[in-house]
Amino acid sequence: MPEKPKIAIMISGTGSNMEAIASACRRGSLDAVISIVISDDPGAPGLKKAARRGLAVFASPYEKGAAREENEAPIIEALKNAGVSWIVLAGYMKILSPSFVRTFPGRIVNIHPALLPSFPGAHAIKDALEAGADFTGVTVHIVDEYVDHGPILAQEEVAVIPNDTEDTLAVRIHEVEHRLYPKTLQQLFHEDY
Ligand code: GRF
């Protein structure tokens, strides 16, 4: 039985992907231990959900006007103290500095609600709708020093259907995310990519 890797999950909002990952760990379909859930927003609903699940949580709000590296310093310290081997971004809305990424090279994973390289950025679902795309999807990738960029681990298409709104499309994208993220993490942690 291989050892379970310790992971950190970083969130800014709802935390539904964090919950899907935590449920998969509990069920045993994802062999990993969530050592810490980190947010840049102390009021993030996902942080409360994590605490309710008994997970260790850490909030570190960014100071306006401070350098990104300064804002990230307490988070890097928390990650190092937790001794995690993987950092899983699940709706973390701050862009990580190149120095943060270099501190954990090839060890940061992200999920994006579009088929990268199409529709990078914070409004991927809206952008796909506005572009009139017939389909969009979900990408899980390793994070490099560019935004929504890096080696792709998994992608799955989601069709855009007539009269879709941002909300209706988001529901179907989230369904795929909640299945694809834990499954891809299990492969990444325990199989060769
Ligand atoms: C997801 O759609 C993810 O792809 C994007 O941010 C969203 C987070 O949603 N990066 P949640 O907080 O996991 O519900």
C-alpha cells in the first residue's frame, strides 16, 4: 500500500471542488490526506465547510498594495509547516507569483472551467458563452509560471446547449469538475503520467 500523500487545497470561494476532493478521500477513491485548506479570504464559505469537516484551515488575506511575494509568505510558511507534497488549487482566485511556483516546482495542480488553451482567465464560462462556443469543458493541469497554463493532465468536454445561461452551464461544468478532479489527482499521485 503506497503512502498517502499529504495535500493542501487552496480556495477563495464556495469550495465545492474542495468538498468533492474531501469526499473522495473519505470514500477511499482518492488516496490522499488533506493536511490543510488555505484561503486568501477569511470569509470564504468553503473555509467554513472545510472546518466543519474537521480539516485544518488557514486564512491569509492579501494586503492591498503589498507585493505578491509578501502576501504569499505566510501561505508558503503554512504549506511548509504542513509538510505537503502537493498543492491543489480549487477556485483560488489570486495569481501565484513565479517565486511561489518555483518553491513547489511541478507540485501545484489547478482546475479550470474551460478547455485550455481556450478561455483562460477568471471568466471562462461567460467567455465561452459570449464567444458562441458549441462546447467548452474542464481542464486539470500542472501550474507553471504563466496564468492558466502548464502541462495538461486531463480534459473533458461539456456541450453548450441552446438557451444556456452562465448559471446553467456552470452547473454542468461543476458536475464534471467534481468527478474529474479527484479522479485525475488519484492518477497523478499514484500512477505514472
Ligand atoms: C471552479 O469552476 C474551478 O474550475 C475554478 O473555480 C471554480 C471553483 O468553484 N478554478 P468551487 O469553489 O470549487 O465551487
